[in-house]
Amino acid sequence: MKKYKREIIETVVLIVIAVVGSYAIFIGIEIGLGTYPESPLRSVSSGSMRPTYNVGDLLVIQNVPSDKLQIGDVIVFEVSTRSYDIVHRIIEIQYRSQDGKLYFRTKGDNNQSPDYWRGIECWDGRIPQENVIGKVILSVPLIGYVSLAVSSEYGILVIGAVILLIILISIPFGETNTPEDEEKVTNNSDENN
């Protein structure tokens, strides 16, 4: 039984090392892409950017200075009237001398008309430069479904249940014989004969 306790402890230690190592690598990627403390990964959750990006695509974004953004770039941004980030293409850039900021008019590739954002920070339907989280630099098809599942109401519960089930299946119940135990039983039987 001591052997199994040691194996369980070793497995737990390896899981902790893997989790901490993964987290450290992820923080390094955030810093490298300039999005820290924001995640550089976003999942596409609507069809507004079809055919460029589809629901379930995973997007990698990079923080880019506002003055380096160009018409045609796909950006991820936030607006105070929405509880989620938006992924749309820049179709117009305008400088506003009153506050010295750049403002971006956006549009989803699959939408008929340009966006007209109504947040208090917006100007004439355009989003201000500080609302831009980053520019999309890479997309990976379908991988975003994992993130979408986790962020759903029951996603974390399902993942937790699967991990718990795997752990329970890997733990032996009852006492089992090790090869040394079987050898002792065999030797004792031979001595009795």
C-alpha cells in the first residue's frame, strides 16, 4: 500500500509542476505579446467575421500601438455597452483634436453595415484607442471551442468531473499483491509441502 501512496504523491507533484509550468509559460506569452495582464487568446463566439474567422476559432492577439494600426487590421476591443470583447475589422481611423485620441470605425466581415457603438467612451459610433486590446495576428480553427465550453455555465463542472473520474479510476481500491507478496505466498506454499 505504501507503493500506491508514493505513486499518488508523485502524480500530484507532477500535476502541480505541470500546472505551474503551464501558467508560467502563459504569463511569458502574455508579456511577449504585450497583452499582460490580459490573455492574448480569444475565442470567436459569433459569425460576424465569417468567412475570415468562424465560431470556435482561437485567435492570438498582440498589443500594437494605436498609431500603428491600419485600415484592414482585425482588432479585439471592448465597449462599455457589451459584457464581452468584440472582434471586428478597422474600416476607418479618425483623429479627434478635442481629446487628442484616435478613434476606429469597425465592421464585421459578415455584417451588412459598419458598427455604430453607443458606449459613453465612443465618439460618433467609433471606439477610442484605449478600448483596443490588440490586433489579431494568428487564428487556429476549432480550438476555441474548448475555451467556449469552459466559459459556459456547466463547462468547468464537466471538466472537473472528468478530472476527478480519471483520478478515481487510477486509484486502486482494496489491497493488491505486489510481485514480492506473490513470491512470499509461493515460497510459503512450497515450504508447507
